[in-house]
Amino acid sequence: MSIGEETFALHLRAAGIDGFEREYRFAPPRRWRMDFADPARMVAVEIEGGTWSAGRHTRGAGFAADCEKYSAAAVLGWRVLRFTTDQVKSGMALRMLQQAIGRAA
């Protein structure tokens, strides 16, 4: 797990937000997983790594694969919130999630 994912997990616990599963497989038989997902609310959170280091998510093939995954999630009715590690660390990711699930701080 990345530092962004670990930090976000801590933020969820500190805020008392339950229902999120890590590495949730949302579209079997595809092997796609969401970093965090609440199946009851159909809300998922993806922490995008390598945004400043030419990581997998910002290079051509990885970016295209992510587009397919996120589009498939939308077709299935998921709301996918995407954040960078910096956005997690600043608390913005948690605030946005709270707004999305109606638990504004």
C-alpha cells in the first residue's frame, strides 16, 4: 500500500467513517479493484500515485487502462473520487468524501 492509501485509511478511522473496504473488486470477472469502496453507497476512492514522477497512472498505457476502469465503474453506477497523495495529506480528500456521502465536517 502507498503512503497516500495508508494516510487515507487513518483519516477514515479518525473521522469515524465506516463501510469502506480496501482493494474492493467492483466488476468481476474483471480484476479491477478500487483502493477504497463502500458498496452500499456505491462510492469509491482512488489514490493516484506517481503524479509527479511519471508513474503508471500518468503514462499512456496506464492512463488508458485507468480511463477504461473508471468508465466501467460509472456505467455500473459508481461514483469514483480520485485524489493525489498530496490531496490526501492536506485533508482535502477526506473533506470531499464527507461531502459526497453527506457527512460534512
